[in-house]
Amino acid sequence: MYLDFYGLSEQPFNITPNPKFLFLSETHRKALDYLEFGVRQRRGFVLLTGDVGTGKTTLCRELLNRLGDETRTALILNPRLSEAQLMRAILHELGSVDAKGDRLALGEQLNGLLLQEAANDRDVVVVIDEAQHLTLTLLEQLRLLSNLETDDRKLMQIVLAGQPELLRKVSDPRLRQLRQRITVRYHLAPIGTDELSDYVDHRVSIAGGRGRPRFEQSAIASIHERTGGIPRLVNAVSDMSLLAAYAHQQDIISEDHVQAAIEELQGTLS
């Protein structure tokens, strides 16, 4: 509704993960550095955790974009799968069009694909988002898959991204061997108060904003106070704040507009 009024080409605060809008706050920049280091140095398992809405999925997509054509990648977004289904999903994401058979047959097929990629000097990276939903059995299966190797290299790097429950899950005594293989880990924090204004301005600019709309500092402070700097919640409040300002045909988003947005979003923010 407000796009034409503000001269925007698209919604600046869409909650859908989109690397185009990625803003590298200090914590997000460090997280991405850790992920890329762990993968490029073939450290085996890499663990990324963070609360709901902090931007884990967006960072994972950006990581895959950065790896380039020299790396075969798989992104698993729904890990609520059986062992065979998980194997089949990985094979499908890696480009296999004939992923059939039981878990043993699928394992042999995956091993063959990994060996072929290694012969072509290409790394294979599997990213599993929402990994807190993985069962202990699936986590153990992933550990076994990580054992696939040649004399000089691991055949597959695995990134586990999930909510803080994932940390508690991998701390289970039954996953001791897996835990020993997690050599790189990072916990993604929300955006700090001092960076939130830059975050909001960045998203408006990417969406085509040229100095309008503009958020007052008091509005930014109110957004951070209510959202804790969690990007998904910041986006929700900022979007409704724009709508509130548009209703009054105003270019400057004030604290009053933010408060009106917060009232509209009480169920979402609680």
C-alpha cells in the first residue's frame, strides 16, 4: 500500500529470508566469518545457533552464495525426516535425479557422488536449517556420514543451524562423538541498539528508498526496546510503522507510529 507513496520498489521489511537485504551487524559478520572459515578449512561440523528470528537462515543462504561454483551445496530446510528421507533429500539437493532404495543403498550412492566430486576437486557442503528438530538418531547418522573421507580430506562438510535447543541436544551424553567433531561454533546475538538505525536505513535503501521514509531516533529506540533487536520482529514492527505513517501521509516515522504498530502486533510480539 505504501510503496508508491514512499517511492519504494519493493517491501523493505519483508520477513522472508533474502540475502539481498542482508545487513552485516557485528554479530552477523562474525557468524558469517566463522561459517566460511569452518567450511573452507574443512573442519567437519560447524554449529550456528541463535534465537528465533535472529537471521540464521539468511546467513546460511549467504554462505552458500559465497562458496561459488567450486563447491557443491545442499540446503535442507525441513529436517523432520526419517534416515532414508534425509539421505534422499541430501542427494536430491546435490543434483542426484535417481535417489532410490533403502538407507544402505542411498548411503552407497552418496558415497559415490562424494568421491566423484573429490576427484573433480570440489568440496561438498550440506547445511541443515532448523537442526534442533533432528532426532538423536539422525544426528548420529550425520556423524557417520561425516566419516566419509579419502586419505587426505573429508568428503563432506556439515553445517547445523538451529535454535538454542540444538545446543542442549548435542550435549546429550549419547552424542559425545558428534560433539567432539564440532570444531567451529557460533551463537548469533540480536542486533545491538547502536546498529539498529543502520539496519533499518539499509533495508529502506535496498528497497529503493532515497531519503524517505526516515525513522526518527526515538522511533528506533522504541523498536529496539520492544523487539530486543531480533531482526524478524524489527521487520514486523517497522513494516507496520510505515503503514501507520502512510495513513497520515507522513514521510518521517515517529515514536507514535511505532507505538501504534506495536499495539497492532501484540499477538505477534508476545
